[in-house]
Amino acid sequence: MAVSAMATDITPQLPEEIGLEFLWLELTNRCNLQCVHCYADSHPGSGYRDTLTTEQYLSLMAEAYDLGCRKIQLIGGEPQLHPEFLELLRATKRIGFECVEVFSNLTKLDDATLRFATAHGVCFATSVYSDDAAVHDAVTKVRGSHVRTIRNLRRLIDAGVTTRAGLIVMDQDQASVARTEQFLYDLGVTEVRIGPLREFGRGEDLLHESPRMSGLCGHCWRGKLAVMPDGGVSPCVMGRTWGVGNVLDASLSEIVGGAALRSVRQAIFSQVWLPQTASCFPDPGCHPHCPEACIPDAQSPTCLPEVCPESCLPDGCTPTVPTVLPE
């Protein structure tokens, strides 16, 4: 049978048991930057959406772990603006999470956080929009943000902390993107991924488009879940348009096993993920960033999501950088 013909035999059926493998915890919607494309519409005054208490976050972590989740990312807004950020970070390792990552704009990084990350294998991710400070600061709308982010990125790298970075392509030319990528690798960043602007949050205004499920990376059906500071739950941090419940009204276990989440996961699986993986045929390169290991064969007629890096989550504590990146 020809490879191209096999693609038509793929049945868009969601696996029976998925559960919870990876959890985003958005600790605050507040951010000290005002990035022009921010998917979460965060800014210095957006903390009014923060409802969950430190105790509730701790309880959610413990419940997620009991459900089998071993990978967690603390995100925002700017997660380090949470008044109990370091306590929540320490709790991730105390509870037993194997992969812990902080997604931060890195305009701040205190010594205690750096020491803990170094000692306990915590990873950090950030976004850098240019090697040119003026261009980066124009995106964040805060003068001096580039200097602070790069300084703290260097501190993490010098301490041996695994770091990853991403660049959202808006109006930068190809030469600028390539120069920024090389700049980050020269700093010692473990991995850099370049991704497109998405129609979420303030990205809607830039693209003049409303949120579409096709704007998601398509991998969030695979045991992923995001909890927002107001308790809202969605399949990923960018998928808040497709809410599946609220932890103030139901337990995490009830939401993970609920019909609403399964319905959204089914839609993402069949409408976004499968069409992307089917595009492997007849092109063995699959997505532009797929390695050769992603090439399917008769036994595996789709892209292997564990291999193909078209995914918006870290994969272990030396994570693959997502194509879709928060700032």
C-alpha cells in the first residue's frame, strides 16, 4: 500500500484513557510587561482575575500528582509576581513532580529562586524577541526589559540550570530571526524554537482574527490541562476559549474525568492534531521542525507526538521548546 493511501485509513478516534500527564498552573494573570501579542492579555493591572489562594494551589498540585501527573509548569502572567512563588515552587519538588519548569519573562530572578532551581533541577523558559534590545523592548513595551531578561538568563545558564527560549515571529525579517536564534544559542540556551503569532489574547487584534481551535498546536489532547488564577480550566494555556470547568466548583479529578474535557480533547484530536499528522504524507519531513525520527512507516502511519516537537509543553527537564510560546 502506498504511504499516501495509508493516511486516509486513519480513524479520528480518541484513546479511551488519557488522564493527566502535564499541568500548567497559571499563578497570576498579572505581569510587569505589556507584550503586544500576549495570549493571556496580561499587564500590571490584570491581577484582579487572581482568585485562587496559595493553599488552593498547593491542594491542586497534590491532587494532580495523585492523578498520575509528573510534569508541571508554573506560568503567568509573570509567575514570580505571586507573593508565595518560592513556596509554590518548593512544593512542586516536595510533592514529587519529576519535571518542573518555570515560564518567566526573567526580568526578575532572586537569589533564593536561583539556588533552589540549581539544587533541584528546576528548568526555566522565557521568550526573547530580538538580539536588539530596542526591538525586544518595543514588543514588551517596557524599556530595559531586554537587558534584565538576558542578564537573568545568563545567571541561570552559568548556574547550570536547563533553559529554553522562544521567539514569536511578528514583523521581524528572516535575517533578524536567524541572528536572534544564534544569539541565544551563543548564550548557552539549551534549545530555541521559533513560532508564529497566534490569534489569542492581544494577538487577536494584531491578526484581526478571532480565536480558532486550529490556532492550537494540536497536542493538548494528550493528557494536558491548564488551571487559571480564577480557577478556570482549559486544555492548555492558549485554549481558554474552550473552558472545561472550574476547580472552585469541581475537583480536578472530576474535571479530568468529565465529559466536557473529553469532548474538547476529541475535537482537538480530530480537527487539529490528526490533520497535522496526516500531512506527513507524502512529505517525510512532516512539519517543518520535525526530525527524521518522525517519519512514519506501515506500523506507525502518523507522526509520533513523543518525537515531533509541534507541541506546547516541555518534555522532561531538558524539554523540547514549543512552537507556541507564552512570553
